[in-house]
Amino acid sequence: MYLCPAWALQEALSKGEATQLFKDQPLKGFPLHVLYPCRAFVPAKVRAFIDKLRATCRKQGLG
């Protein structure tokens, strides 16, 4: 069994190629960690990725 975000499977679900199980039991939140080597200098691309990930998770109600 695989756990995937709904957006990753939306096309397969709409085509009937995948089936959503346990629709009445939504998943609880889970920790998500972003690891990078040093806090003193975070490259702009890494910071942008972290900010986008955080915003997306909040928009989806995950954080």
C-alpha cells in the first residue's frame, strides 16, 4: 500500500486507474522534515523551496 497526496494521483483517479481507499477516514498529519547541511548559510534556492513547501502544506491544511 502506498500513501500519496491526492494531487499526485488525481489523473489516475479520474481515469479509474487508481482507487482511493478509506475515503471516510482521512489521514492525520505527519511530520515533514527538510534537511540541509548548515543553518548559517542557506542558499536562496533552498530557502525558496522550503518557503514554497511550507506554504503548500499550509494551503492543503497540513501545517
